[in-house]
Amino acid sequence: MEASQLPQRYYPLLFPKSLKRVRGDVVTLESAFYLAGYKIPVIENLGATLDQFDAIDFSDNEIRKLDGFPLLRRLKTLLMNNNRICRIGESLEQALPSLTELILTNNNIAELGELDPLSTIKSLTYLSVLRNPVTNKKHYRLYVIHKVPQVRVLDFQKVKLKERQEAEKMFKGKRGAQLAKDIARRTKTFNPGAGLPTDKKKGGPSPGDVEAIKTAIANATTLAEVERLKGLLQAGQIPGRERKSGPSEDAEEEMEEDTVPNGS
């Protein structure tokens, strides 16, 4: 393997290691490529591995989308736990034709429809989506069993025949197909502030306000007056209009004088 083909942060990981896998009573050793905990944001440059590994460990990084793989015929196990994955790329089966185990535990997958691309990976038999928001969706497990029927172990629990029968019954026929479509429908992207009424007052002072400000500044004769105007503007008040919300100070003083009781 030529080290120059990989980013420098991968240099300490170029040497194959053994990954012990336990399947019931069977213990196997797989050649693994460790890229865990390097704050990797995207999957890239894996062609430099020359398809030498049975397993790749991308856990504890900052990956947001599961894609970017070259053709890796040998790869069987992909560990993607503890990332930020919210999207799964299309046509992964073309790049990873032998993938049997995919661990997506503790990511940000929120919609059932985001799992649909996994249906084309016919070799996939072990799948974990634990601690993703999508697992809280109604019919989550039955939907995955229906959509990705090749999976035999989901979230570290063996898929039972009864579950397959329930999934088949739920999504059977036209009604079932429509239900699957409705369940998988992705939530529209939320843009903060989109569709909300615009607060015109936050758009800046009106032409009348601008004139009032200019007049007040032009009439200011002392530094104290300028500072007072500055304070009014910072408080969001327009000079010359700050008293309109209530009676003037002179009027208030006159009212106080009128209400002062006689000394009798």
C-alpha cells in the first residue's frame, strides 16, 4: 500500500490488524482497518486500501452521510457507530457487494425513508440502528423487516418468523403499499424563519423616523443632549416621539399639583 495515497491523519492506521468476531460458538479473525476517533467528516480515499480488509472501523468520527466508497469487494463489516450520519447514499451495493454487517448505532437517522437504500444490499444480514431517532417511529421494526428482508439480525435481536409474517400482513396489497409510502415519507426540511410572518418593525426605521432622527441630531446643542439621543436610539425609541405613549412630564407635574391635598 502506498501511504502517499492517504491523508496524513491515516498514516498510523496503515497496518492491518485482526478483529475478533464472535458468532455464537464460532470465533473468526478478520483483517480490519481502524479509522476510529479521528474526527473524520467524510468517507474518502479508501481506494488506497487496495481492498485488503474484511472490516473497516469508522466509529467515533463526525461523518454525516454514508457514501463515498470505492469498489471494495472484500469488505464484509462496516462499523459506523457514534457518528452524525443522517443520510445513506444510493447504490451502496455497487461499491460494497459483500457487506454483511452494518453498525449504525448512535447516529442521527430520523426518517424511515432514509433506510430504504439498504434494501439493495442483498448480502446485508446484520444491521444495527439503535439510538437513532428513527427507532422511535411507529412500526419502525416491522418497516425495516419489510423493506430490508435480507436482514436476519436487527438491533442485535434475531428477526423472528412471527415478525416477518406481521410485516408481510401490514404492508400487503395496495393499502399496505400506501402505508409503507406514508411511513417512509420524509419530513420536509425546516428552514428557520421560513413561512413566518415578517416583523416589519425589525426592518429598520421608516422614512419618517429617519427625518425625526436627523432633526433631533441637528437641534442637539450640548454633549449631554447627544448622549440622551444615543440612549433613546439604543432603547429603540425615536427622538421626538418617545413621549407619545403617555402624558408628558409637564402634564404629569400639573396632574400631581392638581391632586395634592390641601393642608386643611
